Amino acid sequence: MMTTNTQRLLLSRWQPFSWSPLREFQEEMQLVRERFAAGNRPALSDSYPPVNIWGDSDKVYAEAELPGMQLEHLEIYVTEENQLTIQGERRQRELDKGVWYGQERGFGQFSRTIVLPVKVDAGKVEARFEQGVLLVTLPKSEAARPRRISVNDMVNSPVANGPPIKKEQRTEPEKPEVSPGLCYSPRVDVLESDEESLLFADLPGVKPADVDVRFDNGELIIAGRCPLRHEGANYLLSEYGVGDFYRAFTISEQVDWQKISGELKNGVLTVHLPKADKAKPKKITVTGE
């Protein structure tokens, strides 16, 4: 169970986000609605998805966060022996009723091609998609793998017309201090219907057991624990960070907080906020002669 800490540094997974705790839920969503008005829904950028790339002596690894993606809408190609292409379409969830009250999450088609630093064996490439995170493993081609070169040991051995070579003591550089993990503010969409409000939040890399959704003193808190992945990796390209998620909203009395529920699938959290009976619209019967 995670504890909340309003002093933690909050960042968006992809771009800076202005986060304000204790703001009224309706007021915050109104700002979002003004930012993304009708016909100006946030679209995916040309550099989507952001990618982290690292490698070892035998393989290159590429990771991308794609919350809410379906496998049938995702394609991966390797061309020219060193070009990785990730393309597909992030589709918005189709709902029968309701009005979008705020949208921060982008949708649409995307295509991203990245030139790898070495040639890879396209026939042995593997890909895995879990909790909204794509991991592509690309074995290096035989020619690109490092080879150990045998060198005769001349240390302390006689050298013609000269003294033995002196072995110098190697000094290891000091390791930098590890910086504390960051906490990110997830992007959310809100849909409102007569019966409830739905909140969709992107939480890539978070498992259901690591999500904490709670209601406390009139505040809805969303927290997700996302441990560092591939710690110690030597990154060749790093376009996004990994860390925990946190965001809070003040909920009005119009929500029946005792019936709030949520589910997490493919890195997207859906929170159901049922309206209290007194807040539900009531049909007024009009009679006349």
C-alpha cells in the first residue's frame, strides 16, 4: 500500500505537466477541456512512441511505452539490418453514451523508425508486450559482436635491451551517487454520463497488485508503483524515465464514493465514479390540457 507525498517531484511521462493538488475535480477538468477543446483532441507526435535503447555484448534492447495498445494494431519491422520500425494505431475506447469532459491522452496512427548503432540478426528478433510496455530484443549479427583479441602477457617479462615492464596500479573512478526515483503525473481522460463518470489514466509498466486507488477526506488518489526496469543498463538512447505514478483529485459530493471501483488492463487504469442518487438527472413529467 503506497503512501501519498505531495512533496514528491511530479512529471509527465512524456512532457512537463502542471500538477496542482487539492484542486476541485470539476475545476481541473474544466481547464483540461479548455486546453483540448472539441476538434483539438491531443494527437500523437511524430516521435511517438518514445523509446529507450541499450545493449550488451550480444544483443540490443529497445523498450517503448504503449499503454492501451492492442496487439492486433501493433507492427514491428527490422529493415536494412539496422533499422527498427514500430508502427500501429492507438484507438480510443468506444463507449455507447457519455460526453468527454476532458482529454489528455493522445490517439491515432503512428510510425517510428530508429537507426540502431549496430547490425542485427532480423531472423532472431523477439518482442514482448506486458502492462502496456513493449520490449524488443535484437541479437547482434555475428560481424557486430565484439571479439576477444589474445595479447601476449609482457608484464614483468624480459624485454630485449631493456628492463621489465612495470605493472601500474589501476585506480577505479568513483561511482556517481544514485539519484532518488521520480514520481510521474499520469495523463487522464474523463467521460461523464448520467449514471457515472469514467476516468482513464495511463499507467504503463504498473501491475494490478501495485495500483492503489483510494478515497480519503474527499480526495480521490491514484498511485501506482513502477519499479525501475533494467537498472544499471548502459543506455544508447533514453527518451523517457521510469518511476512511480501519483495524481489526486478533490471529489464533489455528487459522487457516491462508497461505490468507486477500478480495473487495470494493458497499462490503462479505468476508474468508475458512480453518481450519488441526488446528483442523477431526474425526468420531470409535464402535464397539460
